[in-house]
Amino acid sequence: MSGAVPSGFLTLPSIDEALAREVQAELEQVEKLLRETVAESDPLLNEAAAHLLAAGGKRFRATLVLLAARFGDAGNPDLVPAAAVVELTHVATLYHDDVMDEAELRRGSPSANRRWGNAIAILTGDYVFARASEILADLGTEAVRLQAQTFGRLVRGQILETAGPRAGADPMKHYLDVIADKTASLIASSARFGAMFGRTGPDVVETVTRAGEALGTAFQLSDDILDVASETAQSGKTPGTDLREGVLTLPMLYALRGEEPEHARLRSLLGRPLDDAETAEALGLLRAHPAMREARADLESWADRARSELTTLPDCPARDAFLALCDYVVERSG
């Protein structure tokens, strides 16, 4: 599972043009810092560490840092390093995720584990996280504590996903717990970093954190719905990837709850690896299943949770940008 935002978010019509220009300029500074941070004299480490950064990415988490700061003081020079920290942390987890998932592609390029093997990929992820920690050390103990708590949640989410739900546990609750830790935690912390280093008040810090948590969950649900509904690789992966790999996401979990005889064939295909023909069949059946409506209703509910938090914040272009994200995450899922 992933939580990507398409390029061009800052060009959405509802985003204030002046705000978009300011944030884009800061993102260019973040990009420069990212490249400098992972640069190494050893050719192998230099190439491996820069591999995923060079493959692109939308810098969504960095963008949230910079947007959240605009509820306070956006001139703090610590903001660009803080934005780099959350992006490096995200990239570090991708190296490890691809090993866990035995992925062959990431952002349209060969994954690090496919190119250099699992050992190099794991160690490169460790190295990138270590470099993020070096930057973090200059940002103060509160930032270090937040990063440690966030990384703990990221690891816990991966363990939960790998182990699967315990016997007798609710698979839906387990799925949402995985999303909360593995995806939403870092998105929430990105918003919190921005509010912290934007020197906003405690109430704003807590509000944007809660909004970020809900928004992060909504993005993951959106991606999981897109994996079924999209005819293209809009979510960053080939449609039907989760079905093919036997991964159960929200639409599938809803489908499995039913007992209708007309949907028995679909239920028999879910939760196990599928070949090409079975994947195509499962996609067709699931797209026509009421489970898709139920999944979209849950997505809208999480987006509404984020909106309800955001509407309590001061009316400003940054709030409008966050609200635009809530709208977009629902619209992109179809």
C-alpha cells in the first residue's frame, strides 16, 4: 500500500497562486538538501542512496510541512530541514517495503532490491534514515522525540501487516490499524512538524495533527480503491496489484463480508495470489460489487473527519489548500 499525491497539486484551481509559488520555491530548496544529504563518495552507496530520490516522487509530506507552517511563522529556517527529514524518512521506509513486498518496480524504475539485492536495499534504507537523523539532531529534542515515536508506528504498522490479523480478530479493524501506523502516522507528523516549526499555538499543532492523521488514512483508502477502480496506473502501481498478490484491502474486505450466492466466485478469488486471467476476472467482479460503494463511503467519512478539524483553523490560504486536498482525495477515487 502506498499514499501518493499526483504532481501538480499546487496548481489546482483552488490553491492560492502566491502560496503555491512560495511553497514550490521552498520545495526546490528541500530537493537540493535531499540530494546533498544522501551524496556519498563511495560509488555504490551514492547510487543506491540517490536511487529512489532520483526516481521522482511528489514530496507530499514535505509539502504538508511547508503548508502547516503557514498557520504561523513560515519564515523559520528550520522548516526546509524539517521537510527534508520527513521525506527522507518516507524514502527510507520504501527501500524496506520493497524488500518485504518483493517489489520489482518503484515509481516506474527498477526497485533497489531488484537492482542490487535485498541486503543492499535494506542497508540503503538504514543509511537514508541515519542521514535523516543527522539533520533531525539539529532541530531539537522535541523533534527527535516526535520522529522516534513516528518511526515506531511505521515499524509497528509493517509488523501488523506482515503478521496479518490474529485468529478471531476483526480483519477490517486490523486493516485500519495498519493504515494508521504505516501511512497516516508520517503524514500526521509532517503536518505537526510544520505547525511546530511555524511556531503556531498548541491548539493549532494538535488540530493539524489530527487532520493529518485523518487525511493520511483517506489517501491510503483512495489508493486502495484506485487499485481496483482505475484503468491506468493512477495510484502509482498497475491496477489489480493488490488482487494479484492476495492482499486484502477495503473493497475486498467488504466483499468478503457478504454471503450472497451470486458473489461466491468473487469471494473465492480474494485473499490468495492470482494469475493474469484470475486477476482480470476478479477486477471485473469487484468493480461491479456493492463493496465499492461501501469503500467510497468510508473514504468520504475519513475526508470529512479531516475537514471538520481544518474548519476550526483560521481562514487563510493554507487552510484552503488543506481543504482542497480533502476534496481531491475523494474525487480521485472516482
